[in-house]
Amino acid sequence: MEEAYFLGANSRAGFASLYRFFASAPGDTLHVVKGGPGTGKSGFMRRIAAAAGERGLAVETVLCSGDPDSLDGVYIPALRQGWVDGTAPHTIDPAHFGADGDYVDLGRFCRLPLSDADRARVLTLNEAYKGRYAAAYRWLAAAGALRDAVAPAPLPEETEKKLRRRIRGILQRQAPRGSGGGERSRFLSAISCRGLLRLKLTERYTLVYRLDEGRGLAPQALRIAAEETAARGLERIRCPSPLSPGEAEGLLLPEAGIAFLAGERGAENERSIHLDALLPPPEREEKLARRRAAQLQRSALEAATEQLRLAKELHDELEAVYRPYMDFAVLTEFTEETVRSVFA
């Protein structure tokens, strides 16, 4: 079974990273893959993931938030080993080199130096690439500000108690007490070159509770759900919002097979928690303000997506510059040697 998620997000405050949590538990080994654009990092990790799948092993794949067709990481739980792209913007290092991690240098298969013309081309493309991302983040900051403009006030105490009782009742019926499992974080959504992408859950989650997003109450409900699951000692995975990572858009309970998610995910086993009904019906002014903010926010997200699309085109050009310098035959041989040693 393959489980996909993101550990990075293009957010209102720039690039938000959760990579420090990747393959970082006691007993894990982290292999940091290095190499410039076009040196085969994603393909190398994809081959390891495929080899694990061929052997019937569960695989976790980390998708690139800028280009979801590219891999930024692979983790094989049965082997307690992970491989991650350690280049910017998610630069990462083993905590203790040689003890719980090492480096895999794919740049050594690149016949450097670049020609003078290609060197100049790389410098120009890099500057343009960074400029597109800077523009995208300005648009995302605007989208975040529009979201804040119609953010709801904290729920009244009695209303929060009512919601807490509802969530506690769900957990008492559906989730046995855990053994004190901790909390992890991962993104289930990303704002990418293809717009806002929301990943589907694996079949592990047999019960999905959808939280209304209309009046912005989902983050408050997810905070309550996290508190109640922690009190029951359940392992939980917090899923931050890619636009505003300080807020949650989901909470996964892998031991219980339960998920609480803001908005629709197309799950067949969805049930709804109607948060909007907890508040008095909105006044006409609130409806108009929310409608205007939503329209402007969509426009800002579309503008950010366009900048990310143009950034991907520039990155593709960067990869094309390096590709003729790569010895892919030797890289393929090295990749297969790695697979044989990992699964020996």
C-alpha cells in the first residue's frame, strides 16, 4: 500500500516545512539525497518506492508541493529507512551523520564544470525562478489576509462545550483508548503549479467526518478534536492548512481509522458535522462580506498558481541545462545497486 502526502507547503508566509519530522523517530535511518536540478533525485527515490511495492511492503511517498509529479521523499516503515531530497528549500541533514543517517550524492554523476554559456543560463534561470516564487508568496499573503477578514470569533463557551460533547461521543463510540501515542504532522493539501490539490485518504480510514468550511469554524473544531484524542491516548496526525499552517484542516487517527477533515474529499464513508448550524443564521452583511472575500481569495489563489506554473517551466528549463552533463547509465547502475543492498 502506498500512502502519499506533503511535508512542504507554499503558504501565505513563504515556504512552510515539516521535513524535520521525516524519518526522525528512534530507530529510523535518514538518507539525504543531494544533487542539482536534473540529476535524477526524484527518479532515484521513485525506483526505491517501486522496488518496495514489488516486495509487498508499505511505502510512504512525499510529493513535491511545487510539482506534485515529482517525489521529495520515500519512507519504508518495515525497514525504518527514508530517502529525502535535501536541497533547498527543504534543506535537511541527518541528526547524527553515520549513526542515524548519511548522504547520497547524485551530483557526482554530473560531468562538471558547465560551459560558460550554460553557466550564464543557469544564473539567469535561477534568478527568474526565485522571482516567480516571491510573486506567488505575495499573492498567497493576500489570500491569507482575505481569509482573516472574515474569520469567525471564538465559539461561545456553551457552544464549544456542545461541540466538545459531540466529538467526545464520536470517540467513545468509535475509538478505543490508545496507549499514549504522540502527534505527527503532515500536509494533505498543497497549493501547487496545478492549483489547490487535496489528496485522498487511504483505505485505512474507514470513517471520515467532514467539517463545514462555510463560516470558518473547522480549525476550532479540529483543535477540540485534537485535545480529546490526546486525552484518550490516541496516536494522531495533525494536517495543517497549506495556506495558513498555524491552523489545522484535518486530524487523522490511524489507530482508530477515523479522520476529521475540513471540506469534501470525495470519501465514500463521509459523515457530516454541521458546524455552521452552531451559530445563529448569518446577517445579510456577513453573507455579502464572505461572498466578496471568497471571490477575491479565489482570484489571489489563481494568480499564485500562475506564478507557480511559470516557476515550474523555469525549473524544467534548468533541468534541461544539466541533463546533457549527466551520465544516466552510471546513475541507473548505482540506483539498482542501491535497491539490491536495501532489499538484500
